Amino acid sequence: KAAGTDKKLYKYLENKYQEDLEEAKSLSPEQSSLTNIISPFGPLTQSASRKTLFYLIGTLNASFPDYDFSSLSANQFVKEPSTNYTIKSINTTLINVGCPAGLRTSRMWDVIDNIINIDECDIYTYTPDAESDPYEEDGPVWSFNYFFFNKRMKRIVFFTCRCVSNLDELELETTSDNGFVFGDVEDDEPVELEYYPTSQHALKGMAIGGGLRF
């Protein structure tokens, strides 16, 4: 049940939706039809669809308290086609930056599955623009944001990862205090990985080789 800040956010989003409906009534039939496009969560005319948007925005606000994501729209999220596709995509990314052994020994997906029951989840991605990207100031090489949402359990795991270059900051024989440098400084561009699952207490033992920070 929403309370406090979450209650204010839900009320704000509901009011914003009603305002958009009123605005749509003044448009021509052709223009008005554009407001009825199905969102990644289903028709926004349904309360359950709008609540999913509220949950994801609320999760972003809680994860990045210095940012306000209240103005995000549903079309800034994408529903992933399948669980297997998502897991393979994440695994491929982490393997490519030097974590194959860590993925096996940490049993990362087993731990996440125990928390969220992955097979029951709807999975969404958020691809921010420059104005709504909390990582933008650090100039990431790449980043991704996944939400594993289990409606039955009323639980979300937010899985976000970024890669930033330390090339301008690192000396040849030093590494960052906040992460692990992958790659040979002389041959490859060194990068720092930071990995923030939502349930920090439950996943605290999953750090891979010092390269992933919770």
C-alpha cells in the first residue's frame, strides 16, 4: 500500500494521466488516436497498467534519490520478449567484460531467482535520454537497466549496471578504490563496473572478483 512519498507520486501520476485524457478530448480523431497506443504495461486506461508504471518510477526514485523520474512516460520503457533472452543478454555483457568464472561460482541467477521467482516475472528495460540518465555525468561507455517485476509477490528487483572509463584517472599501477579494473592498461581501455541489485542485503555475497560493487 502506497504511503508517504509513494502515495504522493501515485496521486501525481494519476492526475497527470487525467490531464492527458482531457487534453486528448480536444484533439482531432486522428490525433486523439495517438494517445490510445498500448503501453509496455498494457492499455493505460486500465488501473493495473498505470500502477506498473508507478512501481517502476518509484523504484528509480528510490534507487537514485538525487533524481526525480516523475515525468517519465510509459514509452520510455520496453517489455522484454522473454526471460531467457534477458538472461542471455546480461550474461553476454558480463562475460565480455571479464566475469565468466564469477557468474558460475557466485550462482547469481540462483540467488535472484530465490528472491523474485524469475519465471513469474515480467521484465522491463528503461533506456534513458540524456536528461533522465542518472549516469550521464560520469559519461558511461554503456549502461543497462532491467526491472524484474513479480506481480504475485508484489516485488521488484532492479538490476542496473554501468561501464565507465578510467583511462584519464588511473595511473598504470593503480586501481580505483570503488571498483576493479578489467583489461590491460597498455592494450585495452580499462573500465570500472558498478552493479546495484535492489535487495542489497540478500545479494551482498554475490560480488564477483571485486569487480562488482553493491
